[in-house]
Amino acid sequence: MTTLTLNPIATADPSPRVELVVSAVDGGVSTVTVLQLSSEGQVVVRNGRRISAAGGAFLVDYEVPLGVPVEYRLEQFNGAGTSLGFTSPVSTQVDIPIGMVVIQDPLAPANAVMLRAERSFAETTGFKRSLQLYPSGNDTIALMGERGLLDSVNLSVIAEADDDQTTLDAILAEGTLLVRTMPPMPVPRALHVVIDSPRRVPFDAHWGGQVSVYQLEGSQVSMLPLDIIVPVVTWQRVIDAYPTWTALMAAHATWLDLIKNPPPEV
């Protein structure tokens, strides 16, 4: 029976995540799609669509919603691409301190930072829809479009160290960002946003301090359907650690073992 094992990790190295290991793959199963289900709905884990299951598989979900139960299951496919059904769901939960905010580039998961929420974070939330009013005698008719996602959400955070500010600046220079918080913060647990005008306000620079408040306002967008562009572990790290194939094979008997236990950065 195909088995899915979960390893939840709450530390910011680079960000809270869940490691997923697929093993004991049923005969006839060629590929699997990894599904994540929570109060946020069901999504395919990034990089988890129709991955090879031969000999097992390993995947990291860097976008697990925080502070809520999350289920994972596999849809199994044979070599012809026909679905063979789903595995039983396996659940876990990843918690971080309340009041902390994880901001990351979903397409480059190593580009992530965990910061304290500023007091005004998510103090108000609202939606936007197109609306036209047409007076007609004593009546007024409203023509409305569909309600959109969250609009103009205050996402201000406090960065207390230079390294955190450097990382956050790099993240804000990209396009769609992922913001994750714990309940009861009144925003989605996995909030994909775009931020057009970030502002950094140094708090104590005049006295030699490093604390800055980042005044951020974001608009919610749909989750990007792309795979990860910049992986956390690169092939260059493997080359640096194992200069020859002999050294690599001596350390890792299988590719699965290598991706589950990558070498440290040198």
C-alpha cells in the first residue's frame, strides 16, 4: 500500500514547512499528485503534480497553512496517466508563535523571513467589486460585478536586524508574495498578495539601532500555478560537496536518499 509520511518543521530555515515522503508504492503506480487540504481549501502542493513515484518520492511543502489542521493525500496514476484513486489522508499541524509573520517568495522558497507583526497588521480587511449606479426616476438600479479577493490589507511588520531587512527587501523586489500567520489573525492562513508601494521606516537609526517598520499594504491574488523556479537545494551544492560521482554514490545509494538528506552548504 502506498504510504505518505509527514514531518512538520516549524523553524525558519528557511521557513515553516512539511516534508512529505512517499514510500511502499503500490504496483502499477507510476506517478502521484500531492494534494493539501485545510480550511483554506484544497490545492496541489507546489512541485507536487504528477511526480515520479518509482522507488518512492520526497517533496517539501513550503506553503503549509499555519496554526490549523492540514491533510495531505495522493492521487495515484498508472503509466498511461489513468487515475488509480486516492490514498487515505494524513494530517499534521505547524505552529509558530502568535504575532509572527512569515513572508516569502513562493517560487524561491529559500527567500523567506519570519518577522513580528506591527500593531496595525490586518487591523482592517475588505473586498472590492465593480459597481455602477443608474438612477431611474424614483428608483436606482445597481449593476455589480463579482466580489473580488481581499483588497488593501495592512501587512506592516517589524524587522529588527540588518539580515532580516536585506532578505525582506529582496522578497519585496519580486512579484507575488506569500504571507503566512497564525490564528486569530483575520486574514487567510496562506495569503498570496502583491504589494506595489512598500515603505521602510527606520525606527531608531538616529541612535545607532537597526529596527525598521515596513509599512506594507497588499492586495490578495490567486496562488501562482508555477513550479518552484529557484530550489532551496541547488545542484551546485551537491557538486561542491561531492566532487566525483564515486564520492556521491558512496554517500547516497539512491537519488531519493540524496534529496531527503542534501549536503550542507560549504
